Amino acid sequence: MPTILDSINTSNHYSVPYSPSFIGEEKFQGTILHSHDYRSPEQFSGKIIVCVGAKSSGIDIGIELSSVAKKVFLSHRGDPLTSELPKNMIQKPEIQEFISNYVVFENGETEQADAVVLCTGYKFSFPFLHDKCNLKTLHNRVTPLYKHLVHADFHNFFFLGICSQVAPFPMLDMQAAFCKAVLQGQVSLPSTSEMIRDANEDFEERLKSGLAKHHAHLMGSRQWEYNDELADMCNVPRLPVQIMNVYKFVEQRRSKFPMVYKKVPVAYHAK
């Protein structure tokens, strides 16, 4: 007998790795794995490693590997990082192709490698949902979601934790408060068409600002206004400004001192 639920919330954000494909990867004689399957650096002792991606996981794993590996190449798009990195950790542009046990980078340089760790993020996947749920994940954008949270067709169907590059627990707490208010009838949601229009306007604004399609739920500095909006809509106190200040402080330290920001205690005086 089916179970009848009052509401559903789900995310499934960090369970299905996104692994880009490369020319010649099937002929690569080394190991290719996603950071999802990385556990410890010991198995890479004395080896030459390529870490793909220079966000949090790419930098953290690359630095950890540098303590045991012969050499670590940090392959990523964009400008080179200006922060101090281990001496055996060398920045490279994106991978162009694999040839035997060599990696060819987009600038034409070729380096031998024993293993490649893909620190390339995750993709949304909801295999447990029926097609009737009308949920789509084109270009890693989950639709139709109002405020990155509420299914526009089913107003008791919530997706907490979809957003990326955020202070997770404060945002999850605010999202939970909003969902609770919706279920208790304290928040009147717009019509389905209005919610879809709101979501599309948010997406178009992101594209105009230069974000890629797959960054439909990336927050970064947008998270504070988003949290305040949810708080105001469900009539709960906004997050204390100190949370934002601490987040920015740690973010700056991580950017400037990626090798030690986790190890060296620092006193922060809340303002």
C-alpha cells in the first residue's frame, strides 16, 4: 500500500559525479578517478598527478597530494592562482587530450602522468522520481523551482540544498524555515505561472551577468540577499550579519593562504 506524505524534500546534490570526457582518455595508461572516489593520498605516493579543477576540492586535494606525490599539476581554466602553492604543485591550463601515459594541455605542453583526479563537481540526478513529477535538469539547472526551492507544480515538494557556493547550514536553516511556513499556511505562494516566470527571470539575469548555464543555482555573494528574501517572506529574523562577515573572512583566508588556512588558528572578532 503506498505511503501518503504531507510533504517531500530532497536534494541529491553531491552523489553523482560530473566527469568531463577528453580525447584519448580511453587509451590513457594511468588511473582516472573523480574526487568523489578519492579517500587518501597514500596510494599516490611518489607518482605524478594531474588534478583537474581549481575550486575548493581541486586545491585542497592537490595540496594534500603534494605531500606524498612526486609532482602535482593543477589543471584549470581562467587566470593562474596568485596564492602560494607547494613547490611541487604546478598550474597548467585545461587538458586537450591524452596520449598513452601523457597529458597534453591546451597550451601544447605535454607532461607524463600516473593518475588524474577529476575535481569537476557533481550533477543533479533524481532517478527515484517518477516522470509525473515533471522535474528537469537541463545543463544542471533544476526546473521548475521557485526560489531554488519549491516545485512550481507541487507546492509541498521542496528541494533544500540545491544552491552551491554558500554557507550551507545557515542557508539550509533559512530554507527549512521557509518550507515550514509554506506548509503551515503562513506564506502564500504565487501561481504556478508566476513562480516559473520568477525562476526564469532569475536565470536570465544570471546569464546576462556572465554566468554559464550550469551555474543556475550558484550563489556566492548572492546568497545573503537570497537568505534575507526568504526570511522576509516567511517573517522570521534575518541571519545575523556576523555570519556573512565570518564567511567572507574565511573565504579570503582560503584564497590567500590555501596551504595553511585549515591548520593555523586565527582569532576573528565579530563586528
